[in-house]
Amino acid sequence: MQYQERTYRNQVKASDLVKFQITEQESDLLIMAEKNLFDKTLATLLSLRAEIKNFAKDKPDFLTSYKPLWLWPFFIPTVIRNMAWAGRRAGVGPMASVAGALAELLGKELLQHSKEVIIENGRDIFIKTNFKRKIGIFANTSTFSNRLALEINPEDTPCGVCTSSGTVGHFFSYGKADAVVVIAKSIFQSRNEAELRLV
């Protein structure tokens, strides 16, 4: 997989928070918090990635399936359970939710050390904020690209803001939309309750 520079990150502004980046193989995270939590974030990320890799040794289709997988929930790590659950809810393979699942679990861990946390992981965002924040939407060559933003109110956080695109990035997609954005309290939230905004 060839690395693609995430130039949209140059537009990220949060001067009241400390910004740092972690790249670990396929994971490329931009993190903002009240203080630099690089070491804690990296340790948690490595642990979560190891759980996924170790699970996939016995069940390799977890990494490749485009269809939902049914797993016995009580004997698998939380990250695996979350991904499988999200895949079943959306009718896709579990790896479609890996970026959002990692961002959410990392964010919840970092909230033990910072009252505000924003994690962007490949256009999937976990956010807990004490102030209104705007999240811009990058939609490739669409005329809407970089012209729309979602305003996130603190009382609605923590939440996830996830974007999927059929025209941006190297990920496989059946879709053709430039950007589809979903806002939800958690990947465990029902699709019927999630707020959908199409671009």
C-alpha cells in the first residue's frame, strides 16, 4: 500500500490543543489533546493492532471479507467485537470499520489523561470537546470540497464523525459518492439513530 500524504491536515486549526501525529504501518493518526500524549497513544495503538493481527492468524478472513462475519462476542478482544458488530450493522466486512474503531478506543483511553481529545484516523474522527468545533469536509474534486463544515457542539460529544468516499483514497469502495459523512455517539449506535449527511 502506497502512502498518501494527508494534505487536508494542513488546514486543521486547534491552537488551544497540543497536536501530534503517529504513523505505525497502516495507521496514520493526527491527535489533539490538552497535552502531548504520544507515548500513551502509541502504546495503546500497538496493543490494539496486535490484538487484530493475532486474531487474524486464526481467522484470516477477518482481514479480507467484504461481508459481515459472525463472531462469538464473549471470547474476543473489544476492538474485534466492535469491528464485527459495526460490519454487521452496515452489511460489510469488519475491516471497513477499523479506522473508526481504533479512533474510538484510543480516544476513550486518552480521555483518562485529557478532558479534550480529537483523533483523526484516515477521515474517521473521534472527538470530545469542551468548545464548538468545525470539521471540514474534503470531497476530492467536488465543488463542495472544503466549502462545507459540520459544527460539533460540546454537549454532543464524545462522538464519531466518519467519512467514506468512492473517489478519495486507496480504499476499496462500491460507492461513487465523493463523500458520505455519518455522525454517531458510537460505532455501537444503531444506523437508524445515526445522523446521516450526504455530500
